[in-house]
Amino acid sequence: MSQIVFEGRPVPFHPGQSIGAALTAAGIRSWRTTRSGGRPRGLYCGIGVCFDCLITVNGRPSLRACMVEAREGDVVEGGGRDA
């Protein structure tokens, strides 16, 4: 099985799976927080309409985890707090 790296932790994924699906399957339900109140955010709509699942992949910020296909060796960071 292939792997991505999420904040230093290996996360397995199946070919064709989104990063959001891989994170969720690995039990990672949130990867950023809201600016107001620090509420956790992860997948919400799962189809690219909202912005709850923002991540950074290989240094590229503000990508939607539900829309980015996982690729072997991707380095993924959570979106942090809303700007």
C-alpha cells in the first residue's frame, strides 16, 4: 500500500483516493481550526464546495483535501487556523 506523510506520520492510501479520504480512513478527523473559537475542521462536504478541509501539500497551501488525489510520498500539513 502507498503512503503519504501527514505532519510527520505515515498515512496509507489506496490508488485514486483523495488525501481527505486517506486521512479520514486513518482516523484523522480534523487538521485545522477556526480562527474564532479554535473549532476543529476537516472533511465537511467532501465534494470541493466548502473550504473546511484546507491542507498544504508539498509546500502548496490552501488545497482542498477532498479534491487532491493522494500520491506516493506527498508531504501533507494541516491548514492551521483560518486566516
